[in-house]
Amino acid sequence: MTSPQMREACAERDVGAIFALARDRAGMSLSRLARLCEMTPSRVGEYIKGRARVRQQHVVERVADGLRIPGEMLGLAPRPWEADADAATEPGADGLPVAPGLRARLADSVVELDLGIDIEVDKEGWVYLTYHHHVLNLTERPLTRFSRELWFEHGEGPLEIITLPGSRQHVTVERIHDAGTLAKFACCVSPPVPPMGTAKIAYRCRGGRFTEAHYWRQAITRYTLRLHIGVRQNGVARLVDCSAIEEHPDGAKQVIDEHVRFSHEGSEAHISLAREELRPNQFVTLHWEVVREGA
């Protein structure tokens, strides 16, 4: 953020240059940038290549919030999250600030700082599902494993689950229960994540399939500060509808369509949903309806 190049790019509101710097200097992928800023990866690529310029204020605000760029650098008013950042007094692992109020509210918890879910669907409906967890250990014990569960309505079980490289920890998958397209497993982490430490854990699943119904229902099992669900589906002739519902612990449901972004380019449909500050025992469901090519 303090480099002359980034300050110049922000002063000019050159989102393409901002994305290029984040990619080249911070190692952030196009998918990661798209997930944080509620865009499609192809749109991020267009900004980087200079094929598109940002003119809308709300897009600049999404970039500021997604990449945690202070509003002043982009000619905006201070962003809501800046007050929390200013109140942070105690750094966690990797210099990550942890506000005292947040620590008090989430004491003795494992927190999802960022939960990203990428859903890639091929022309036949087969799914490549990728999870990215960025967790913070606020317990007093080292974190060695955490349990997960995946389920598809259709597919060829058992589901295949593999871990992806890219973090300091080595992660293995321990299968607990397989029942066709249902898999219960644990991510085992070595070395353990110490108290106040963070870890990035990623894994990919395949073997599930969408046939007629297209939806993803995500259970929130731990405090989640940021959730992003991104869908890229191939072989789409027409994107008919997109919607989302958030279920609260008391059973109440809320339509959150205003948080859904979608586009249809060529034969690909792109859909994304971003939410913040979710609590355990909530559910977030993203629905979409498409007409496939040849249908």
C-alpha cells in the first residue's frame, strides 16, 4: 500500500493497475481478486489489460473494501472497516490486527477470516468444487484439525477430495464417513496452528453433478467474517435467474438478492455472492437457473 506505484494507481483510480500490483507483488490470483471485489475473473482480467475502465463509484468502493485500501487513497470517505482497523492494538500471526472487541466476542473460537467457495460446472453438469479457508485460532489450544462435510444431490460417489498447496501448513484429508455423494472428513494440519495464529487451507472436490436443480447451500459452522461463493458454468445458452437466501439460527429466512452479481458471456455464466459477519448455525443458499446449450 505504501509503494509509489500503488499510491499513484489509487490516486488515478486505475483499478487495472491496482489489480496488476496485487497480482504481481502480493501473488493474488485473478480468482482471488474477483472473489474479494465481487467481480468475475474475466472482468478483473479486462481491467488489468486496460480493456475496461472503472467509472462507477460503487465499483471503486467494492475494490476499496475487498482489498482493504483506505478510502482516502481512492478519494473516498473513510470506509466502515477502517474504524475497526484503527482500534486494533494487538497483532496476531503475520501481523494480522485483531481488534480487542472482536477478540472478546469471538473468544475461544476458530474464526473464518475468509471463506471462499469456487464452483466450476462443465457442459455436462459435473462440478469442480474448491474451498479456500483462511482461519484464525482464537482458542488457547493449537489447532490440529477441523471437521468438514460435503454433499451433492447427484454424482458418482464416493467424492474425491484433494488438498491444494500454497500455505505454510501441510494439510491432509482424513475420511470419516462416505455415503455415495456425502463425505464427512477432517482437515489435519501440520504444524498445528498456534493460539492467535492463522492458516490458509484449500482443497478441491469432484464427483458431484448438477442435473436440473442448480444451487449451493452453505452451512456456517464457525464465525465467518467474509464469505464468497463464485460460480462459473460452461455450456450455457441462457442465464434465466439468480437468487439467494440467508437463514438465521432462529429459523428466520431473508432474501439477499442484492448481494448477488451475475453475467453471461458467450457460453459461460458467472455468478457471485458475498456476505460478511455470519454466525454459526446460519445457512446461505445461492440458486441459479440456466438453459444449457443444445437443450
